[in-house]
Amino acid sequence: MANGTLKVSNIETSSGSGTITLGQSGETISVPSGATINLSNATQTGVGGANTPAFHAYNTSGDTVSDATWTKMEFNTETFDTDSAYDVSNDKFTVPSGKAGKYFFHAKVNCRNTDNTIKRVIIKFYKNGSEINNQYDFTNMEHTAGNTVGIFRQLHVLNTLVVDLSAGDYIEVYSYLDVGSGTPIFDEASSFLGYKLVT
């Protein structure tokens, strides 16, 4: 059949159901500049990309920890986990098979002290057991409320990370809490989330 232009207003299968195939292996379907593909009412598969795997986990009970000691953070409850890639028993995210790429991670640590001031807080991301990122928050300071001078005893610190990961790589969160005296505590609602970036 000679090359030419097919002009129609509608294409359907003869049976009214099934699959319509455009082109064959090795060919390219080209949409010219100025044309619009409207998929707003369609069920879409294989179009664009998805930010998955994705997960969000948080701590429900809080943890009393040793002063000025590195502690692996516990995020024991999941809000969601699209690929079952976050392990609540080991508090780590592992890249599933076939899901290598760039990932975004965010950790929030709520901490407090039963007495005196919080002197220093550090959050670290670990990849495969080795440190890859730090966030420092020095809080040995006073604040004034009216005529009363007090000491900060509760705060939260945040850290984010974008990193290339291969299948089988895993990410964990460690924190360090240094207080003047009293009992250092990582509060409930500390959280950890991550997702694969569409690139």
C-alpha cells in the first residue's frame, strides 16, 4: 500500500472491544508540534512515571536513649509502603529488584530532655551501613518568654537526602542526642519517608 494520510474521526475495533495496535516493533509513533494527546478520561498504563517505591513510617511509642550516644532510629509503624520495601522490624528501606534509580528521603526526629538543656542533636543517613549525610542542630541557647528566661528542652530536627541507589541498597537513620543532664528521649511521631524520583 502506498504511503499516504489516513483521515478519520474515530478508530475502534470491529468487535467493539479488545486492543488496537499502532505501528510495529522498530517504528516510532510521532505526535507533531501543536497536537495534544488528551488522556484525562482514559485509564493510563505505562505512561509517564510513578514515584514508587514510596513509603512513610513513624514512631508510635518514643525511645529513652543513652546521652551522647549514636542510636539507630525506630520507625515502627507504616502509613503506606507501596512495594513492601520498608522493614518495620529492622527500621530500614531496601531498594527492591528492578527499582534502581535516584531516591529522595526525609527524616524528622522529635527529641526532648526531662531536665536542663538539649546541647546537640545530629541526624545521619546511612547507606549499606556507612554514613552518607549529616545534619547538625546546636541548641545550647536560652529563650525569653515575657520576663522569664528559660532553656530549650524540646525540639525537632529535619534532614533530607537525594541519592543514587541500586537494587539491594538500604537506607537507615541514626541520631545523636547530647543533653546537659536528665534523660534524653526521642519522642513518638519521629518519622522517615522516601520515594523514587521520576527522572
